[in-house]
Amino acid sequence: MKQSSFARIPFSAKQLPFFYGWVIIFVGTLGVLMSAPGQTIGLSTFTDSLIEVLSISRDRLSLAYMIGTILSSLLLTRAGKIYDRYGVRPLAVAASVGLAIGLLYLSQIDVLVQNSLRFLGTSKVQWITFVALFLGFLMIRFWGQGVLTLVSRTMMMKWFDERRGLALGFSNVVMAWGFSYAPIVFEYLIQSHGWRLAWQYIAVSLVLVFPIIIFLFFRNDPSDVGLSPDGQFKSKKRQKITRFPVVKDFVLAEARHSFSFWVFAVAVAMTALYNTGFTFHVISIFEEVNIDRSKAIRIFQWIALVSISFTLILSVLSDYIKMKYLLFANSIAALFAILGFVFLDKSVIAYWALVIGNGLLTSLYAVISAMVWARFFGKTHLGAIVGQVMMLTVFGSAIGPILFSQSLSALGSYHWAAWLCLICYLLVGFCGFWVKNPQVAQR
């Protein structure tokens, strides 16, 4: 096993009396949670403030969000390759600081727009506002949802093989809980201090606190510190046979030629699309059926409760079953969620179908994102492969808000976007019948 001198600074993880992978799970989970301000669920509580202070329509806000997110997604494959080359700590620090700069920029966006109008003229107010928003969204989406999530998740994947599902299951449970409370925390900051200071307080923690945690505790790979994945975990059963052996480490170009890669990549991108469309407009969606803002935001707590209830079970189960079964479950969860969405104003049963479906989708998204890529394609080029998947995921998240917004403004209801999402989910699930682990063909 190779050992990196940089990886032993400021302490050697090998000398600790416990397997350091569990520390990686903790800090990697924290890394994903710190990306919340750049995630749609974190931005959702700020959208109405932006619409009000900038006097911009919901459609134009969604369009700026879409363009900024799409452009950020195009950079993520390259970010994954940089991760493979330089490791987790430099890129994670850059992501934390980059996200903070984006939040500080957005906290002053109305001031920047007004100052720009003095030089460019009030006739260009709509274009100046649009471009200013697009640049802000580009920054927080690339550094937050993109890079910080990519490096934190990929780092955690590398520290476990046989117990990856179990380890990442604990992580996914905490993420589900954390993201469910993010809108509530942000809403509290907004109501207590205003939307501007809320973003500034978050930015300060990303600049002054989290980079220290990254430097102290993030480690790229167990081999860098003289350890093996899973530590000293052994059992007679595992010594005799590995359930899903990896016999070849695929490069990105080879992974792209796999049908299974695209099916699973589209599956997670589809959930990103649906979730961002729902989350970005959640207050408006509930207003359409005469449900107030506070209840709209509280739905995330119920969704998280369902997600937490199923995530650890599904994560542990994923250590033993074929991944295609998760695709079938994904389609069933989408059926519950979208039928609940469409009939939300008809019955309380629809509300709970929406909660249960969204909670299951969140669980399955986390498990699929954590399990498939290392099992199917190995870990040597995992950064580049996950970067490609993140590109498609972020691209999907860019389409969601504008799809739902246009559904409302052009067709009079969010339901049309929801039905389209359901059709796509069912098609992806149908493709699961032909999904195979590429490692099987290499044995």
C-alpha cells in the first residue's frame, strides 16, 4: 500500500486505535450537508425574496437558474478528473470557499444590479438582472451541488468495499435528516435576520470554519495512509467469496460505452430533475391548492422521516442484491409521489402518498448514487466517472425548475410537468430489465 506524506499531515490515520473510514463517513457527510446552500432545497426558501427584491418573474428566475446550473454541470467531469489527480483536500477547500463567494455575491445582488444600472441605463434592467442571477446561480451550483458534493461522496466510497452499503447507509440517513431541516434553519435565519444576512452568516462558516475541518480530517484514499478499505473487518464468509468482485477499473470512456452506466445515470438525473422542480416551487405548488407557506416547508420534515426510515434498510440491502432491483423500486416510488402530487387538493391520502413517494425517491437516489459506480466500474477513475454522473445530475436539476414553471405559466398547472416525470421514471424502470454489472463480463 502506498503512503502519501501529505496524507499524514497533521496526523497519521493509521496510528489511530479504530478504522479511520468511520471518521471519513462523518466528515464526508458533513461535506455534503455543507453544500445545502447550493442545493435546490437550500435555495427554495430564498426564491420568493429574490423575486420580490429584483422584481423578476418566476419564469425568468427559473430560466436563470437553469442556464447557470447547466453551465456548471458542463464543468463537473473536468472537476472529477482534477479530483483523481490532486485528491480531495485541495478541491474541497476550493469548493467551500467558492460556494461562500457565491453566497456573498447573491446577498448583494440587488445592490449590484442597481449600481450596474447607473452605468448601463435602466432600459437594460431585465437583462442586467437576468445575467446577475445567472452568474450567482452558476457559482453556487458548481461549487455547492457540484464539486463539494462530488468530492465528499467520492471520498466516502473509496474507504469501504464490503460494507459500503452499511457505511453509506448511516451517511444517507444523516443527510436525509440534515437536508430536511436545512429549509427550516434557513427560514429561521431569514425571518430573524433577513435573507441578505442569512446568506452572509452561512458564507462565513464556509470560509472560516469548514476549510479547517477539511484540512484536519479529510483523506482521499485508505491506501494513502497505509490502510485497506473496510479496515480489519473480516468474516469467514467474506474471506471465501466477494459478492460483487471488481476485476477491472474502467476509465471514463469505457464506462460511457456501458448501457448500465446510462440507465443509472439517467435514473439519478431524473430524480434530481423532479426533486428540484418540486422543491424550487414548493411554496407556489402548495399555494395553488390553498395550503400555506409554513405547511409547505414542513413537508420536508415528513419526507425526511420516510427517507430516514428506509435509507439504512435499503443501503444495507444493497450490499446483497443486484442494483437493477433499485430501479424497479424507483419507478414504484415515483408512481406514489406523482399521483400524490397531482391529486394533492383532492384528499389527505394524496398528501401522504406525496410524502411517502418523495421520501422513498430520496432514499433510492442516495443509495444508487453511493453504490453503483464503484461496484460497476472500480475506484481508480472514480472521480472522473462520478463527475460525469454529477454533470448529468446537475443538468437534470437545471431542467426541473423551468419545466415546472413553464407547465404552470403555459399550461395552467404544475400537473403536466409531473405527468411527464412519471413517464420518464417508468421508462427508466423498464430499462432495468436489461441492466447488467459490467464486471460480470470481465470475469
